[in-house]
Amino acid sequence: MNNEAPLSLHVPEPSSRPGDKPDFSHISVPAAGTVPKPDIDCAPASIRELAYDMVRVLDDNGVAIGEWVPEVDDYFLLKGLTVMLKTRLFDERMFMSQRQGKTSIYVQCRGEEAVACAQRMALSQGDMCFPSYRQQGLLIAQDFPMVDMINQIYSNSKDKLGGRSLPFFYSERDYGFFSISGNLGTQFMQAVGWAMGSAIKGDTKVASGWIGDGSTAESDFHSALVFASTYKPPVILNVVNNQWAISTFQGIASGESANFACRGHGFNIPSIRVDGNDFLAVYSVSKWAIDRARRNLGPTLIEWVTYRAAAHTTSDDPTKYRPADEADYWPLGDPIERLKTHLIGKGIWDEAQHEALTKALKAEVKAAAKEAETYGTLGKGAVPAVSEMFNHVYKEMPAHLRKQRQEAGV
């Protein structure tokens, strides 16, 4: 007779569900300034603990503390606040536009603005980012024309992609923004490959790849780390751990077993875990990794601990899988409010100035949206010509497409 207990599987469960009180007790938040900053040429094994700790610069009172405090001037800090706030207001306007039927779908990055904006401000012109679809701050931080972004979201007659791609799937080579892919894991492999190409050419440009916590479960993530560890190309490998992948929490991607930063250890890649809602920490660690890459010291894997405060997309209802007020309990706060508090503490900002900036940026975003609407919106006004669907697909158009184009009379 077999008395052994039946086998079973462990199915990770989030700490709270709809109707529960939000619980982030599993996230240990160290005091700001306690994590040391290693030398740029350190050996990966010497900073092993940085994958388990969390780099933080701003404390709860908005004071910058510790070795990771970056050397930046007041203008830089005000620029950081401005581009993060503009990104949020842009998101709010596009969310409203989707609800008004002007586009089919939109993705917000609310609560994650620091991750993209601060890193873009650490990169140089010519560096190439391989983003997922929540890094619109990479463009806005460069003062990229919002009208062009909205034209693509509306798929109108001025959409440079000719309506061929999903809304918000921007592609801006001159601004170091590689075409967004719906298959998110692929961007990591492409970033590593581009960085390898840059090194082979003897160039000075680095690549920055982006992936979410859920997509780390894809094989592309591991393949990218194999090539990055083997050839040591100049690439920054960003894992945005915003706690939720569509409707499953980060534990389903094995975040419950071990954090995402420490996965670099098996590949001997320097790995750092960072407070992703701390603009100064994001900039400082990004700059460290970028400098390392430019000195031919290879890749760095960074886990940005942040929180997706908005829905996954406008097609998603997060109240179906998490507490409706969960964002209010997020222990790392709001990136915009934290930098704002820092600036007020330095005596270079106040509430009146912040209100005036918000009003001015809202007007700027509104004007851009209104201009884009004159070129058409989804189902209304001018749209790309039917002939556009046949262009830019093949270098030499095959016979069957030529026949279809003729039959369409375009």
C-alpha cells in the first residue's frame, strides 16, 4: 500500500485580491543612501548584494542622501520634473481621447514616469532604446514633437507609419527609439544584437533594452543574457518590475522565488535593484551602467522596482484582479511628487510654480492634440490612403500584391 502523499504544484498568489486591503509587506524598502556605489570597473561578483538590496537616493522627506547622489544642477532637476509631468498629462489626454473614440487603444505609464525619463536624460544622442509600450517618456524627455506621437496614435493622414502599426507603437530612429513590438521579449535580444553591431563597427553608441517583469518568463530574456554575457556588448538591460503583467502579478514570472535583478548572477552580469520611483536613483544608476558600457566593460542588468498605477491598457479593468485602491498603498510613492518635494526642499520650487507649470503643460498637450485632430482621428477625417497598405512591406513588391493593388484600383 502506498502511503506517500500525492504530488502537488505551487501556484503563486498575490498578497491581496479585489476587496482585500492592499498588502506590500513582501517588499522591503531600505533607508535611502545606505547602498554603496561601486567603482565603475568593479567585478560583477563584488557587487552581488546590489541585486538583493535597493538603491535609493531620496528619503521620505525628499532629501538626497548617500554615494549615489548624482552631480546635477538645478536646471537638470527642473527639466526632469517637467518631462515627467508632461508625460503624465500626455497620458491623461490620450486616455480621454480613447474614451472619446479617437483611437482604438492606449497604454498609460502612470507611476512609472521616472524610469524612462531619467534614463533617457542619462543617454546620449545616437544611443538606441528598444522599449516596450510603457516608455513614452523616452521620447518626451527629448522634447520630441507630441503632435507626431498623437498622429501615430490616431492613425491619421500624418501618421508616419501610414496606419501600419498599433497606436502608441512609435518608431523614431533619429531619436533613438526602436520600433515597438507587441512581442515584448524580442526587444531584449534586438538590443543586445544592436549593441554587438555598434561594437563591431567600432562606434561609441550604446543600446538600452526594456522588458517587463512578466516578459522575463519569455525565452528571449534568457537568450539575450546568454549573448550579453558571452560577448559583453555595450547594453543596459532594463527590467521594469511594475508588479503586474496584464492581469497576473509578478510572482507568476517567478518574482516570488527570486527577484529579477539576481537573474543576472548566473550569467556573471553586474546586476542592480533600484527604487524606480526615485528620479535621482534612476538617473544615477543609469549613468553608472551607461558609463560602464561605453568603457567596454559590458552589460548591466537593472531591475526597476515600480508600480503600474493605471490599467494595463484602456481595454483592461484592474479592479477585476487587484484592490481598487492598491496604488494608494504603494510604499515607494509617486515619482513626480517625490522629485517635486526634493525641489521644494532645495528652495528652487514651490506649489504656485508647480501649479503654473501644470497649467502650461496641459495647454501644450491640448494644443498638440487639437492640431493632430485636424489631420484625422480613428474613423473620422483624413486617413492614410488605401495604397499605403501595399508600400514599405517588400523591397520588391511580389506579383500577388501587385495584382491585389490593381484589383483595389490604387
